[in-house]
Amino acid sequence: MRREITGFSNPTVKWLRSLRDKKHRRREGRFLAEGLRLLTDAYESGRVPEMLVMADTRDAHPLIASLEEAVTAEGGDVVVTTPDILAKITGKDNPQAVAGVFAEFDTSLAAVRRGAAPIWLVAQALRDPGNLGTMLRTGDAVGAGGLILVDDCADPFSAEAVRASMGAVFTQGIAQARWPDFLDWLRGGEGQLVAASLRDAVPYRGAPYAAPCFVLVGNESRGLPEDYEAACDLRVTMPMRGRADSLNAAVAAAVLSYEVLAALEV
Amino acid sequence: MRREITGFSNPTVKWLRSLRDKKHRRREGRFLAEGLRLLTDAYESGRVPEMLVMADTRDAHPLIASLEEAVTAEGGDVVVTTPDILAKITGKDNPQAVAGVFAEFDTSLAAVRRGAAPIWLVAQALRDPGNLGTMLRTGDAVGAGGLILVDDCADPFSAEAVRASMGAVFTQGIAQARWPDFLDWLRGGEGQLVAASLRDAVPYRGAPYAAPCFVLVGNESRGLPEDYEAACDLRVTMPMRGRADSLNAAVAAAVLSYEVLAALEV
């Protein structure tokens, strides 16, 4: 259904705005993705928004038109509104011309098919949504099956994570679990758990990686708890030539993942 | 000199606040670094702030005391103020208990001693200060000499870049230049310019890297201009197994830099 909204106090506007908040996203099971590029990525990955919100600016884009068609065909809503209201919804001064509401995915471990990919990324207590989105993007690049979020991580469906993922939020699997549940699940099947570590570690190059390889990185400031590291099958260390003893979490995940990718392909 | 400031309208408070703005930083040649960890990193790298700003909270930290001593010994200012005023200065609701004002460094290419390190990072039109800080941090880790910023990049002395660098802003060299000037400078001595590229590129693993190796990444959305890529000595490509055709810029720089590091050490 297509409709126009011109009032700031319209309930749909309020509902859309509320999706910027994690609590509301969780309750509604919905999240917002902004921008034509992201929505096009989603569409090409087979994800059509339940609701498409467009600014009523003059110059229509052919990609927006085809998105609108797809949404309508699937019985979704198309909302046309003013740039000002769209700015209020997205919380940005210069909003993209279009945004979409998507249903959150099943993020239980039960949905993870570990045999479907040689690499999986695992983040523990990762707090920065930008890092989380970047890990999703890296996962897409290395052909990972998805990202497993252990303990209290940033929300993968936040605007910042979705944006940083560059569309990978729609293609990578996402699961969330507490550490004991994750470990139980992991040990219930094949899977090598690898952590970047300074303790009792072997050089990351030439380490005996095996598929499916689960690449684990820890919290931005505290790293991984010692007992989590101890539970890993393999601890690897990357050269640190300077005075710092760690890399950015998303960077560490990427350097390690590319090494695993190369090792598994040889 | 040690002094107390209790008024929001104090000129020093205004001056400190103004350092959050790039234009003012440039004019004053000063920047602000927040947090005990960052200031300690700076101190250990031989950088003592010209001015130390501390909140007058009760529990003094021994590291803050030794910082204060160092600043006083070098003739710098110590400002004690309220947490509220410190929050106003840093623009954060929960400010760190301490901040420092540092003189910006010489960022001319003339200050770059290319023979001093086997790897240098080069960013072109990089817009995200977090990415820039992350590149500095990665540079420290791979033993790079520093980061060269080509064309209009984010400000390496912004609070966000300084924070993301995790102290590397104090240990890595930083230079800024327009592309033609950078290329002239580069060709005036030894140096291999390497870009991550999709055009006419060889696999990044096993590519013939040579020191000093300048690892170049481009703008977050547009990548490198075609003629910039053409001017490189080596174009390398990283596997892209998913649907995206690029990595986050700081991630690409890191994966490539670690490969260069490994190649140069063999």
C-alpha cells in the first residue's frame, strides 16, 4: 500500500523513529536500513523491506522505482514523506533519500549451518557497532558463513552496524549466544576455535588452521577472558613491532581471517 | 604553573573547547588528547603535554601525579577544574579525568625519513577519522614509519582519530601532501608504491614487495582515482569471495601491510 505522510506526529513516523532504539527494535523484531545502496544490496540478496520510506523529492531514481515495485508486489507498505520527516526518522541532518524496514533474522545458534562455510567469525563482547559492521563486511569478503556474537555485543541491527557492514548484514548469517551455550554448541560438531592471543600462542602464519574455522576476537579494551582463550583449539599471535600490544578488533579479525582463507585454500 | 578554573566562561576553557574544531587546531597548532591511557602512552613516547587539564575529583592516580610532575618540569601549565567543565571541554558526558594539549607535529614530507622503516602507510582522501586512527594503530603494529595523508583526508589530530590510534599518533610519523607533491617526493628516492586494486592487479600473496614499501589505500566510497592506481609500481588484489568488491579502508591497509611485513621478513 502506498501512502503519504506529511505530519511529524504521525504514529508511523513515531514508530519508525523508535527503531533507532535497541529496546524497540527487539520488541518489534524490526530494524531500519538507510540509503539506496544498502537497500539495493538487500534486494539483490533477496531481502525486500516490509516498509519502504521515501522522501518526496522530485528526481526519482530508477532503482527506487524497482524497489517500490518489489515492496508492493510482496504486500509491503510504501510511505512517501518529506525530507524533514525522513531526517527526523533517521536522526541525520542529511538523510538518504530512502530507508527500509526489515524483519530481524533468526539469530539463534540453531540457524547456523557450520558446514556451509570454511570460516566463521566470532566476536566476544564487541562494543563498537562500527567494528561489528566491519566484521560482517570482512566476513562477506573472505567467504565466511557469518558472525557469531558472544556475550554482550553491540547490536548488529543498529544503524551504524548496518551501515558499516555495507550490505553484508543481509548476506552474512548472524547468531547471538552466551559463551557457555556457544561452546556447547561448537563442541557438538566439527569446528576449530582460533583466537588471536599473546598467551601460549603460535605464529599466525603457517598455523594449522582447519575448516570450519571459527575466528574469535574479544572486547575492544579488555580482549578475551583468559578462560575463553584457554578453551580455544589454537591460539595464534600476530607480529607487534611497535609499542602497542594489540590491533583494532575488526582489523585483527580481518588479518587472521585472510590468513585462514589462504591456508585453507593451499 | 598550576591553577584552578571553576568558571565555564574562563578564556582558557573557551580556548580548550575551540581545539575540538579543526580550523582552530590548525590556527593554534595544538590538539587535545583525552584520557590517562593516551597521555601515558604519549609520555612514554617522550611527548609531554604543554597543558594538562585535570578534574578535581578526590582519588588522585599516581600516573596523573607523575604526568603533572613532568609537565611542570618542562614549564607547562597544569589546570585543575570541575568534571562539568572538563565535560564541556571534551564535549563528552562522561569525560576522562584528564586531558592534555600537545603541539601538532611537522607534517611536511620533508620530515619523512623513508629509509627509517620498511613500510609506510599512505591514505588518499580518507574521510573517516576512526579509519585514520586505526591505520596509525596498524602502522605501529607492523613497524611502519608513519602515515602519509594524500589530498583531503580527515584530521589526524581530531579527538576521534587520536583516540582510535590508541597512542600511535604519538609514535607514528604523520605527513600531509597533495598527490602531485607526494608523487614527486616519492620518485625523488627509493620507494615502491603499492595499491590494493581490482584493475590489472596480481594476487596480494606472493607479490614482489620491496622496502621501503608504501601501502596506498583510497577513499572509503570512491576508492583510488584510476590515474593514481596507474602511477603505482604494483597493484595487488585480495580475494573477494562474497558479493562486495571492497574491504573497509583500514582493514584493507592492515591485511596488505601484514602481507608486506611477512614478505619483507622472509
